[in-house]
Amino acid sequence: MLDQHRIKPWTLATGFALALASVGAHAADAGRMSISVGGEYSTGDYGTSEKTRIWNFPFTFKYEAEQFSVGVSVPLVNVDGSGSVIPSGLGSAGGMRTSAFSPGDRSEFGIGDVLVTGSFRLSPESPRGPRIDLVGKIKLGTGDRDDHLGTGEDELAVQVDLEKTFGGTTLFGSAGYRMPDSPPGVNFRDVFYGSIGAGFNVSDQTTLGLAFNFQDNLLVGTESPRDVTFFIRNKLNNAQRMTVYVSRGLSDGSPDWAVGVMMKFYP
């Protein structure tokens, strides 16, 4: 759990962005900007007595270069259901339990928690090894706690991503550590999380994939989130990408179902 002696996330975000920009300034290949617009619907009871439905519409701005990337995602969120369930944050599907908020059927709409991300290429893919990226995530507590749109607190996460291609098949995985700050009356734990999956190129434009995602439970007494996600990624043209996905929860820590679509544009 974060405490008052830790460096504030917005300070880390600024420092991280400046560090990556410095690296990028010396990179041989120039990067490019992308804009992503998405929509996701999830539903589940999360171990409560009623269903909670969450609509999430993220708007993401990202700069991508060969050795690094930085991005900012601003979501619009609608939460309809139990007052003890809020959006899960850090780009994860669905919601999560917190005993701090009183139960009851509610419907709220507004800006959720802003997510700042950055990645740095530690090692490129080679015949002998996978591509390895170091990733940092900073969630800013911009979602209104009283409206159940977020915890109202900041959060840090660090992870390592690996990817290796064998012909038309790509294996990928990640392992990370999540460090949330707790809202009043809640004692979130620092937890490990990760994913493992594979993508299959069925054509030059289309990839089908499957991933298993897991995380320790943030709150004692709740179940650990686990889900499987099937996705289709399509290259529409040189400037547009579309991803469609469906997730099935495997525990009360995850939504029963989540479906989403993401459009990515390179101006």
C-alpha cells in the first residue's frame, strides 16, 4: 500500500516522461503519434447480491518509437449497480470490490481515473530470445470517489512484457506488481499480476488471439481476478487498426462477461 512517504505519482509521471523523451531524442528512428478510441461493456456481481454494469469509453494518446513509448488514457465511465463496486483501473476490464462504499443500486457517469503509461525496450527479439519491455503505469485518482467512478487515490504499477514470434504464431506474457493507495476505510494490498497468451496470424491483416489474465486480490476477503480473453485484431489500412475482444470471468473477482472494441488511428 502506498503511504505519504512515497513519491507522488504525478512527480513520477513527469520524471518518467522526461527520461523517455531524452532517450527518444537520441534514437535513430523517429516515432509516431497514435489516437485510440474505445468502448467496453462489462457485467458481473463480483460476489455481491446484485449485478453491476460498467460502460468504459477510453480516449488514448500515445507516442511510439522503436525503443520506447509514452501514453495517456482518459476514460469516460458509467457505473450502474452495487455501490461496493468501482472500475478496476490500470486498463483492466470491468470492476472491483471495495467495502468502503455502501451497497445499493446506483447509476453514475463521469471521468474515470486517468492512466499514464510508459515502456522501454530492454531487449529486441532475436532468434535466441524474446523481446523484453519494461513498463510503468501510473493511475491518477481523477475518478470521483463519491460517485463510485474510482478510488479517488493514485496508484503505481511496474511490469515486464515478453513476446516471441514463431512463424505465424506469437507467444506473449507479462508479470507485474501493483501498488495502490487506499481510500479512507479501505486497506488495499500491493499485489502481483500477470498474463499469458498467444496470437495467430490468419492473414496479413488479421490476428486471432487468446489470453489468460490473473491477479492477487487487492482486498482481503474478496476473490482474486481471473479471466480469459479472446481477441481479433485487424489492420484496416496503414493508418487504422481495430481490435474486438470478449472476456469471460473465471472468478467473482472479475466481471462475468466483458466485450469491447478499440479503434487506433495514426494521423
